Amino acid sequence: MTALLERLRELGYGERTNMLFTYRSAEGHPERLPALAAELLADKPDVLVAGFGTLTARTAQAATSTVPVIFTTVGDPLGAGIVTSLARPGGNITGLTDQARDVQGKRLQLLLELIPGKREVAVLLNPDTPFSRLVLEEAQAAADQRRIHLQVLEARTTQAVTDRIDEAAKAAAAGLLVFEDPLIYSIRKEIAEHSTRLRLPAIFVYKDSAEAGGLLAYGPDRRHIYRRAAEYVDKILKGAKPADLPVEQPTKFDLVVNLKTAKALGIDVPPSLLTLADELIE
């Protein structure tokens, strides 16, 4: 949200002048979302910004049919039934997608470059997140093409996350694909540290997961997404209708390689991957 507020200030909004900004976080507990949405709507906001994840956007959509809603990082808003069209969303909701569903094959390919010859890869996901099923379908299709077996690890709680990673290591998984939702993202550091202790190379979505110790991250720049969300808020406050604002998709994905984690895992990162990387953490 820091990036969103930063951009709003650049656009002429200030919390001490012409804007009241109220923030609520479910802190990794999605069951809290409906109550938090109700709290925010009680203040009769002009715009409701739905933060990270598909569940947040769906909760906001269910909570109001009149207040404009801007979502920030929904992986597949069309497939999740949040909008009727990317070009013309319809209703009172629009925003930005991180297009995560379209890049699972690339993430698997990047991970396999660090574990050549291996055929067993685990996938960590929260089955209660609507987007998980969609990205799993794409990852499975990519794995089938490469004759890779995917071991699906479902976790609905923080404790279950570490338990499932333990199971993957015992089942001789050679690598780990992490599908980040609010629950999993909230404990990214713990996941990175635990998978490294178990010598399980892991690829995440977001840059800050690699900064927290993850081996690889491949995904969009979330800071840029939130700055763009601020521009959507500005358009709404100036009279635009959500139904007329197309859902925006990212055009650039960043690859981050944590060389310290690679060293801890005993992995020599291929020169080809180092060349592709947008950032190296040393």
C-alpha cells in the first residue's frame, strides 16, 4: 500500500488535505475478510481497493454492488468470475491482474534448469484460494509436456504449510513450485528457510520472496501494480465508471535469483540463467 499512497500523493491527494485513507488487513487469515469489508463500507467510501489476492477481490465484490472496487493482483479475474470481460468488466469492479496463470510453465522451466534430470516436483498451494485450481491446471499441463510428476501439497494453515513441505522432502521431491496467496505470502520467509534446510530448491512469484531467502522468483513488479491501481482510483474519483475501465495486465515479468540460497543448497546456477536474471541477490 505504500506504493499506492505514494502515487496518490503524486496525483494530488493528501491525507491531511483532500483524502481519508482507511486500511484493514486480514493478516493472512482470509476468514476475516467479510467482516473487514463490512467495516470499511460502513464509512461509506468513494472507492474500495481490494488488496492482494483473488479472495480479497471476491469478498469486496460480494460486499457491495454500488461502491466502485479496484482490485490489485487477481491472477485470472475472468476465470474466477469477477469480471465478465477484460475489456469491459461490467458491474462496479475492475483493476489489475498479475497474469500469474499464464506463466506457470515458465516458472517450472526455470526451476528445472537448476535440477536437471529430476522428474519429481512439488507444488505448494492453498486450495481455498480460487486461483489455485487455475494455476495448478496450467502447471500440470506444462509438467505433462516435460514428463514431470507433480506432487500437490495443499495447505490451509501456516502449520500445514511446513508439514506439507516436510512430506515433499520425504517423498524425494527435487524442487518446489510455490503458488503465493495471502496465507502463503505472509510466511514466505519461513517457507524459504524451511525449504532450504530440507535442501529443496523453490521458486516463488514475487521479488520480496526471493529477498526473504527464496531461491528464485519470477513474476510481475507488485510495486508498479499498486502504483497503477492508484491511477485507477484517480480515474474513479474523477467520474469514470469501473465497468468502462479495462482490466490491466502486466507486460514485464522479473526473474530474481538468490545466489546466497543457491550456495546454501549447493547449486551452481547456470550462466544462461544468470544472464536472464533481472536481479541477483548476493
